[in-house]
Amino acid sequence: MVDLLWFQLLSAVLFVIGFYGVMARRSAVLIVMSIELMLNAVNINLIAAASHMEGTGSFSNFDGQLIAIFIITVAAAEVGLALAIILRMFRNRSTVNVDEINLMKW
């Protein structure tokens, strides 16, 4: 069985890559993809913790999996809404660069 530390390291690396993608990228599509990578890193961590704990204490065996499924559902809704907003911005401004889109400025 693989130790929990390796899953946590993998999750941390994926989360840092996603965070860097959110902070460094200018394309709205790449920012949404980076947010999805961060959410998947959290899912890996939750499922690994649930399988490692195996029902000890008040943390039942399926809690991590249930929370991960909830996160996947929220992420799917977030992607659908974000891509609809990005497509609308592209049609109005003909760019998806977040620096050039200043809809909220006066």
C-alpha cells in the first residue's frame, strides 16, 4: 500500500501548479483550467485520506469519496458557467485576455 505522504505530496504539487497557473496566466480559459487542477488536487487528498483512515474515529470510510463527488459536481457547474461567461466576453470584446477586459471599471 502506498503511504499517505506520497498522495499528499502529489496533491500539494498539483495544487501549487494550479495556483501558479491562476496567478501567472492571462487567458481566462487557462485560469479556469488551473482552478480545475487545484480542485482535483483537493480531491486526491480527500480520497487518499479516506482510504488511509479506513473508518477510524468519526471519519467514516466513504466521507472523502462523498466530498470528492460533491466537489466534482460543483466543478462541473463552475466550468459550464465560466465557459459561458468567457464565450460571451469573447463575442463582445473579441479577446479572452483578462488584462484587456475591463467590464467592471467606470
